Amino acid sequence: MDDHVPDIRAQIEAGCAVVIVGAGATIASTGSPAFSWAGLLRAGAAEATKFISPDDRKDAWKARMDQALARGDLPSFLSVGDEIEKILRGTRELEYFLKRHFANIAIKDRRLLKRSTSWAAGSRRLITMTSESASRAGGRSSGTSGRM
């Protein structure tokens, strides 16, 4: 990748590039895997489990979600996300869960964020992928964008 850095910088400076910042930037900046897709889905499954009854159904559902997350592949993640969304949206808890999950993000290393915003200033376009925007899109498409 280092061979491409001068070209990438030139494209950004010319305003011909889009800078995309996602979960990896959050993980790198916080040092916490809780903000990864897997971390978000695990927390969402734990939250959704609270709204399932009876207990034997709850245990079976949670075991299925854990097995799917353990596979670690995109179709499994999307399936788990759909299940969580269905339960939390049905109980009107989805927005509250997301706010609680991301309320205490503590940025420990600002270098990546500063670099991302300086790149975006050159490209005049920054796209961020947040769990909330992914949730609104059913977990299937990228999030929000804005002109700088």
C-alpha cells in the first residue's frame, strides 16, 4: 500500500477522492472491540434477549445468535443484525440501545481521527459508517455522508 500513498494523497488534494471512516477507526481510536461490528451485535443480542420470553425460548435464541456470531462471516452478521433489529424495533428499544451503547465512547488516540478529517478536508467528502445509519439501512449499506 505504501507505493500508492503519493497517488492517494494527490487524489485527495485534487478533490477526487472520498474518505470513508468506519468501525475500524472507532476501534483504533478507542482501543475497544466493543465498537466493532461483532461487539455491537453481541451487545445487541444481549439487549434483545431481555425482551424474549419464555426463558427456554430466550436461551435457544441467544444460543443461535452466539453460534452465528462465532462463524464471523458477513451473512451470519447480517442475519443476527436482522434478528436484533426486529426485536428491538418491535419493542421501540433500538434507538435507546444504540444511544446507550455509544454514549460512553472514550477516545484514547486522536491521531487517526485527526488524519481522517484532514484527508476529508482535502477531498471535500467524508463518509462515516455508524451503527445507527446501518441499522436504519437494515445493516446492508453504508451510512451518512456530507460535504466538507
